[in-house]
Amino acid sequence: MALYVAPGFSRAADAHLRLALMFKARRHWGAAAVHFRRARLAPHQDATFTRLELSFHAAHLLEARGLRKAARDAYERLLKEPQLSSMLKADVCRQLGWMYHRCASLGEPAARARAAIWCLQRAVVAEPESGAGLYLLGRCFAAQGKVHDAFIAYRNSVEKSEGNADTWCSIGVLYQQQNQPMDALQAYICAVQLDKGHSAAWTNLGSLYESCSMARDAFACYNNGGARATLASAPLRQRLAFLRAHLAHAPVPSVTGKRRSLPSIEEAWNLPISAEMSSRAPKAAPPPYPGAGASTPSTPATGAGPAAPKRDEPTPLTHHQLQTLQYLQRNSHNLSPQQQALMQQLLSQYRLSQAARARAVAKNEGNCASGDSAESLAEDLLKKFSDSQPDIKKEPTTKSPLSVNNSDAVLGGRQPVVKLEPLKTDPLKPVSFHIGMSAKQIMDSCKDNAGPPTSWSVLGDGCGPPEPPGVPPPRLSAEQLAPPAPFVYVESKRDAFSPQLQDFCLKHPIAVVRGLTAALKLDLGLFSTKTLVEAWPDHAVEVRTQLMQSADENWDASGRRRVWACASHRSHTTVRKYAQYQAGSFQDSLREERERGAAPAHSAGALSDSDGRESGSGPAKRRRTARMLRFGTNVDLSDERKWRPQLTELQKLPAFARVASAANMLSHVGHVILGMNTVQLYMKVPGSRTPGHQENNNFCSININIGPGDCEWFGVPDAYWGGVRELCDRHGLSYLHGSWWPDPDELRAHGVPVYRFTQRPGDLVWVNAGCVHWVQATGWCNNIAWNVGPLTARQYSLALERYEWNKVQNFKSIVPMVHLTWNLARNIRVSDPRLHRAMRTCLLQTLRAAAGTLQTVRARGVPVRFHGRARGEASHYCGACEREVWHALLVREHERRHVVHCLACARRASPTLQGFLCLEEHHVEELSLVYDAFTLHRPAPPLHAPAALPPTPTPTPTPD
């Protein structure tokens, strides 16, 4: 909202950065990438992070998304930067080294092992006081069987401030592998005392006890790992079931029985701490945020050890106290009551201090853990924000707004804070703009006061940004929440071209038109897979790899929890190759389902190191056992030279449903918008999903099923889209950027009605403006689709509202509504007062914005040149914020190419607009003529007409 209401916000780079990190933490990869890019493009005079640090975060986003090779290349480019700080170099080397260690796709094992060691050693050299690099280095050495080197790295790691439960767990793994069970036991105990929820340490400890035939202790340790860890591992569940059954019939262990090889878990909890381990105990870590270290720690809780009393400020034991504790523990059988009490007091203080340290580390790491890849070990992507925030000193009011004094306006020792000069406004000459003004009156008023950019909204001056609507009252009944799909059958060509068919479609949120293609004798075979392969076999196809599921269900990766997040992975192929897959899928689907059975189970006793992300952070990744499918989407049919027969065939459709028509707003854009005013084809196998969405800028859409299989559709009326968004937020999903598959039952429970119907071969589905919909193929089929924009007030208003809401959401509007509105004003006459008023308001506001922009740039001496528009030239968008830039293009060279900026982003980059050139797309006289000529058309009544109520006004397109 800050970026929307104040386009000239001086901290825009930080706003984008924080948005990017929050989107990344919620796994909204696309939105995070957009904001990282905008943060890098924004000026950095007073930004918290440098451009190199932003590049590191953007590279880590690639890693989290699973784009390992792209991430590796980005990290390696960063390492070549001469201005790379030692701390950032250490972060980059750690990430790169761990990627080489974990990712098989980055090369041969031997080469990856060498690269991992080399990168992590560079990380240790760059940041000697950090224990994270040493811990990872120990993991790599251990994986290569270099036990001695691994021990040295682990021991050096726990001497640093980052020493934590993960390191002790890994030390325990090494001891257990070297057949030193007692040492392994003590290391695991250290790990779980530092972090009671450390599932890897508890599981390994259970495995250690089970290897020593101590079933009761093994069962207790496996249970202490937590329910989430148990759910994450099928072998662990099997072991727990076996041990539960075994212990139910096992005799109670005798006190006088044979000597056990290890102490029980109760005894181990109070074992004397070995001198070596206690001397290597981790030091207290600094709090993750200023003042956070004063929080009261909670009592360590476990069924194995005693509960220690709470303390407000647990302090680490001094060296003398530690020696005393070790001496008392070694002589615990010969102590007086006073000495016993002292030992318990020191032991309790030691555990509390270690637990407080572990929580501080966990809190610090938890700021980013939820959004990071499971293969990543970034220490803390938000750690820069944990530093002491410097004061931003205010400039004296007597200074010029553009003057900068390094001693008065410095942000944390960085570059000076640059304040923007406000645009010219004169409060003594308030101007009220209204649609009755002529173009000359508007231009004259703008010379005195064009108003601030916040008043240039295309919705009108004083209109706030649009907000998602709540679920409208009243509460619907069960029947109303599951309405039947509107359906019409077309029997003849006359029916197809009747006005009633268009009226029927415009009256319903979504509708099925059956029989239309047959009545018009459309040759749908032109869009069959066979025809496509014969015509252009090497044509590009975008592929989405998805999980095969029922249309009623959507499960997470583990297959145990129903969610809304709908995952798919993008790749590319050709028409020929996808056709082979589509045909092979039809023949082999049953056989493939049998072959893709459950993944092989792993031994419950396998040792597991900890990656820091696993400690109390949920179940580990499980292998999918369900069948995967490939959905061929976005086959572009826009090239008339290649697809002339197909596009010509679609001209048989009635005007309101055609790709190009005078009554279709999108035909007036004047340039191609792929998939909107061009045709796209979809090649499907059963289960192929198009996740929930509204069409770009709320335009209507046409979808025809080519067959031979069916598709299942779900739809929600436009009035209830705010309710869908609310549920997306509850599920942690981005409504605009995310990929989601709603649960119809959950929607209805929220008061949102859901249409559900089947689209058969030849059926045309009309999706009205703003309807939320999602689709799944139930058979093998192809579909063709495109968007249309009926010339109605409702369609135009919804498109304009979404245009402004996209600005609030930092989402690019694919339809350039300002450019489209001016083209419509040139091309059509409008007789609908509501449509005329909305369009006239947009024309007024954009003419005002253009005049204000030109006035601003000329006042700063920026050269203004006429550029014009070439035929078919695409609309321009700001290279920083991706908003549409119309008429006045502020251009500056960036990385050897000229980038268009809006006024707000240009002023952020350079308050004086130095280095910018302003290009005009139109002559102001021409715009004035178009504006003045756009008046409400009142068609003359027919002669000798009987008296009647006036018909509903409709827009009348002018002849070509």
C-alpha cells in the first residue's frame, strides 16, 4: 500500500526487498522474484542492503526454487565481484559449497566433493568467527569418510557462536559409525539438551539404543522425536509399531539383570559431562533482534530428565563453575547433601543457559527457514535486519530539499539520504477536475496545479484503491451454494447469431453453449493433435508436470494432508514430442500406475545428520508415490502464416465470440497480447489442471473443447472473488502470484457458491468478466481459448478496477488499459452513459497525468522529443515497477539498453532527472481532439416508431 499511495517513496528498494523475503518465506517464488528484481532496479541511496547482497538473495531464491544450475551460475558470478565483502563472500561460498555437496545435477560425485570442500574452506577463511562453514565442512568430510578431518571441523565449529544441536548430532553420528556408543550417547544427549525437539538426534539416539538391544529406551527416544517426525518417516512408524508390540509382551526389566552396554535414557540425562565435551560447549549466541535476548526462557521439558526451575536471565557457567561441576559429577557417589545440592544447582543453570542459547539460534534461523529449500542451509536471510537500526537524522527545515549534508542526513554510515522535491502544487489555487471540462481547460489547469500523482488514479480523483469485496449477504442456502451450470443448446445457425445468445452469456457468471460448433459446421479436426503434428511438428509447447489427482482433491507432497497449493514444474518440448507422450499415456496409463508403486522403505536405523531446518521444523521431505503427468499448455497459435486454416475457421463464430471483432475491446489494443487477443491451444491428458484464477484484467474468455475427452470445470461468481482470496490467505497462498486448487466444500462452508459442470467435445464455455474458475481434464483432449472484451460498462469498469488493484499488489497488468481507452475513444461511439462516464474519467485522469509529467520534466530541464508510435508497437511498461507508461516515456540507458521509467521511478533514481530523456508518443493537439470528440452518442429514434420505453443503451462501434 505504501508503494501504491506514494510512488515516490524513497525507501522503495527496502519495501520491495521485504516483500520479496516475505513472499519467499511463503514459497511464492514468482512474486518474490518480481520484487527482488524491482529492489535491484530501485535507487539505493538509503537502502538497507547493497546491490550485491540483493543479488545473493536473488541467487538463493533460484536455489530454493530448485533451479540449481542457474543458482550455481549466479553464485559464481557474485564471487567474481571485486567489491564483495568478506561476510557476503562467506555466505556465497557456504551456499555454493553445500549445493555442490547435495545436488547430483551439478556434476560427477568426485568433482562435486572437491568443489564443495574448496568452497567451504574459502567460507571459513572469509569469516573465521562463523561456525556454520565449519559445520558444513565437517558434514562434507564425514560424507567422504575423512573421519579425523570431520571431527576437527565439528570441534572447531562448536567453539564458535553458531555451535548448536546440529553439530552435536553430527558428532554423535561419527562416534556411532566408529563404534564408540558411549561417546555417541553423550553427543546425542548434548544435542537434545540444547534442542528438545531435535528429531534427528532423538531418532539417532533411538537407533543407538536399539542396536544395543535396549528396546524400552529406543521406544522412548523415537517418541521424543515428536509426532511430526514420526509422520514424516514410514520406516520410523514401522519401528515404533514393532517396538510397541514387542514391549507389550516383554517382561519388566529386572534390577539385578545382566549389565547393559549403555545407561538408560533417564541415567544418561544426568551423566557427568565429559571434560572434552563440556569444554567444547557452545558459547551463548547474540539475540537475533535488538532487545530480544531479554525474553524469559521456558523450562526444558522431557520425559527423560528433571524439570529445571525457570530463571529470568540464565547466564552461562564460568570456567571455574564448569570445573566445579565436572569435579562434583565425577565424585557424585561420595558427596555430602550440600555438595549434591550445589551440583544440581550448577547442572540446572548449565542446562537453562544452553536451552536459552538454542532458542535464540532457533529463533534467528526460523525467520527464513519456512521458505527455504530443504537442500539449502542459509544461516539467516533476514540477519541484516537484526542489526541495530541506525537513526535517520532529519534535515533542517531551512535547507533546500535537494541539498544534502553528509553530516546531517546519513543512514547508518551509508550514502546520504536523498529527499525528493515535491511536485508543484499551489494550495491557494485548488483545482477541481471533472469530466465536463474541455481538453484546453484541463491543460490550462495543469499549468497551475496538476495535483499530486496520488490523485491521478484512472478511477478518478478522490477514489481510494479498490479492495477485495467480502462475501456478500445474505447467507446462501445449500441449494444456492451448489447452483446448476447455466446451459444453452444451439440448434441452428440462426440461433448461433441471435442476440439472445450473447445476452444469455452476459447474464451469467459462466455458461456452457452446446451444439454451437456443430450448428456452424466448425472443423474442430484442424485443432487435433494429428493435424498439429502434420502442420508444424517442431512448434514449441510449454509443459507443466503435475501430480495426478481426483478433481475433488488436492494433496501435499507427502500425500497425507489436503491443501490448496497446486504445485507444477515448467519445462518445454515440441508438438511432436508431446503428441507421442499423449498417445503413449493413453495406451500405457494403467501399466504406468502399477509400476509407479510405493517408494522403497529405508531402514529405521539409518543415521541422519541435521540440516538445521529439520530441528522442530516439521517432517522431512517424502518421496511421492502417486503418478505424475505432463500438461501441454500455452501452444501459441498467433502466427497467421503458420495457422491460417485454424484461424480462418474460427471466423465462423458469432461476432461476440470471435478472436477479432469491432465489438471486442481487445481488438482495439492495436498490438498482440499473447493468449488474450490471440488463440492458445492446450494439449491434455487426464488430470491436467489449470489452477484457480481470474482472467487478466477481468476480461471474459472463450474455451472450446476439441475432444475426444471431457473437461471438468469449477466456477465462482465475480461477486464472491473476495471470499476466495480470503481463503487463499488462510492457506498461505498468494491470490495473484500463487498456484492454488480450491476445495469446493471449504468454499461453500465460507458462503461462496461453486458451479461445477462437464465440458464435452464441441462445447463452448463462456467465462464472464471476473469469474473465478479452475479446470481439470477427465480424458485425453485438446482445448483452444482466447479472451474477449464486450463493450459494456460492467466489463470496462471491472477491467479498470483490476488495473488499479494490480498496482496495489505490484502485479503487472497485461492489458494496457490507458492505451486501450484512448484507442476506444478514437474508434467507437458510446451510447451507454455508465460506460461513457467511466471512459471519460480515465481519459481525463491520464491527460492530466501526462500534462503533470511533462510539466515536471520541463521544469528540470529534461529534453522532450517527439517519438510517436509505430503500427503494432507494444505498449510500454516501467522497467522498475512494471506499471503502464503512456505518452510521456522517461528513458535512461541501463546496462547497455534503454529502459522506460514512469515519473515516480525516474525521480527515485535521480531527483533532478539527470541523464533522462522524455519521449512523447502523441501530439498533445491530437489527444485534445480525441478527448473533446468523445461525447455520449444519442442515436436518433426511428421515424414513425410507436411510443415505447427507450431500449437499453448499448455501445455502437463505428464502421472501419
